[in-house]
Amino acid sequence: MENKDRMLSVEELAEFLNVKPWTVRYKLVKDGMPHYRIGRNGQGHFRFLIGEVLPWLRSSDGTKLQA
């Protein structure tokens, strides 16, 4: 089981979910996946808390990962 406080990068989350990084950046974030922007003025890199992402995905009944 993943540590719920662990922050993942786009690439790490994509690998964990078995999707492409593009899907994380441009589809899931747009659909409302909980995320943080790390860097100056909120324009930095995306980071995701696995403890927030997994419940969000479960609440969608898997539809968020469908093409």
C-alpha cells in the first residue's frame, strides 16, 4: 500500500496509474484531480498526494482513466 502522504511527480503518477504523463497533465488535472503546483507563483511543477488522488479516482468509478 502506498504512503498516503507521499508526493508524486507527473511521471511517477503516470507510471503508478499505467497511463502516459500527457494523460495526467492534460486530462486528469483538467477533470479536477487534486494537485499542487510547486514553484514560483504557482507556475511550477505539478505534484500529487497519493492519499488525495486515489479517493478521487475511486469516486469516479474508473471513468476518469477511460479515453
